[in-house]
Amino acid sequence: MVTTRKESAGDASLNAGLEGARVLIVEGRYYEALADELLAGARAVLEAAGVEVEVITVPGALEVPIAAEIALEAAEITGNAVDAVVGLGVVIRGETYHFEIVAGESARGLMDLGMAHALPVGNGILTVDTEAQAWERARISEGNKGGGAAEAALTLLRLRRRLEA
């Protein structure tokens, strides 16, 4: 049974329902300093939850869903299951239509990945107009969207495990 937010907020442990979990972070590093901040936020949440973390780095946001799919296939072959994925990256609007393509297709790719594999996915790919907006969202002390994406993936993983139990 699915519970309401109020009912599930009383979990005694951050680690509840996450025993033995392995989470893959795929980060696009086109904007290096912003990528570092998003990764730090995601890592902090995942490490506090006690899950195993693996990080894969790709050039930009558009490659994030593709790399995640490749990693999932490799994990299936090796028997080293991935329980959730967190996608991180930054797309800043420019003067061309390229922004819309990268923003839309990276988000669609992550959604398709989650749906195709019934896999918890946290989308931490920022799509903003300016670098200043990106920093407001990426900084751990402000928006902490990397941490938020990790929390989203863990919430879905807990839900999946609870429903499968």
C-alpha cells in the first residue's frame, strides 16, 4: 500500500528500506564547477543513506541517459545490479535552439530509462537561463538540486522495495 507523505515522514532511519542498495550517478561535466557542486550534493545524500555509490562521467547532459543505459546493460551482464540512477548536469540557454533539444531529450531519456526498466531515477539536470540561476540551484547551501535528485531516487527505491515486499 502506498502511504501519504505525512505517514511516511516518520521513518526512524534514513537507511530504512535501502539495505544493500547500489546507486549509479551519471554526471555530465560540461560545466565543471557546477558539476562538482551537484555531485557533492548527491553524494552527501547517498552516503548518509548508507548506499553504495558508483559515478560515471560523460561530457554533457545529452550523454547522461545513454551512459546510464550502457551501465545498466553492463551491470546486468556482470550481475552487479544497479538499484537506482541519479542523472546530473547543467544546460544553460544559449542563442540557438540547441538548449531546447538538450534539455528536452536529456529529461526524456532519463524518464524513458526509468519507465523501461521500472527503475528509480532522480533527474538532477538543471535547465536554466543563466549561470547565476544554475549556481542558485546547484549550491548545497541553496537549491541543492544534486541532493534533491538523489533523494528522489531513494524515495522511489524505498517505494519499490516496500511494494515488492
